[in-house]
Amino acid sequence: MQVRSASPMPTRPCKYCFSLQEASVFADFEMDEANQLYLVRISFDGYGCCHPAWKTEPIMMSLSESTKLSHYVEADDLAHPEVAQILRSYFTECGEAIWIDALRDHELL
């Protein structure tokens, strides 16, 4: 998985915006007061923009994974293999809430 940082846009506010798979996917993450990340929206070429269909509340990335991912972002080290592993694991956990077909087609699982 290719991961790059992208600047959040005023129309898409978030803590972190990731450009994935050669800019064919953009994933926007927000952080709660406990410093845990969660997906706000993800847009896929060929599918459109998905606002996760959480059953009750967003699925939160674990605190340890959130901390690691934040560290890699701040260190500008998104090419580290652990970044892709963290994102794949999170996307797998979120499953159908974020269009599993699009995740498969874009090789994000």
C-alpha cells in the first residue's frame, strides 16, 4: 500500500488526510479527546465518497495504533511498513461500514 500525507481541505476538515494507492483513495481521520483516531470519510476512484455507516459510534483505532500512526505522520515517515499494516488492520475492522468492495478493489485489505 502506498501512503502519502495530503493536506486537509476546508471542505473536508480532519486531523490527518492520507492519499493512498497513488491518489486513487483519500482517507480522512479525526482524533478524539483521548487521542484515538477514527475514520471520518474515505473516497475511492470509481466509487465516490463514503461517510462510514457506523452502527452506533465510530470504530476507534486503538490508542497504541493511533499513537504509532501519529508518530509516523509527525516524523514524515509514511513509507514505514507499519503504517500500511495499521491502516489495513483498521480498514479490515471497519468492514462493511466503509464499502468492503471498494476496499478490496483498491487493495486496502
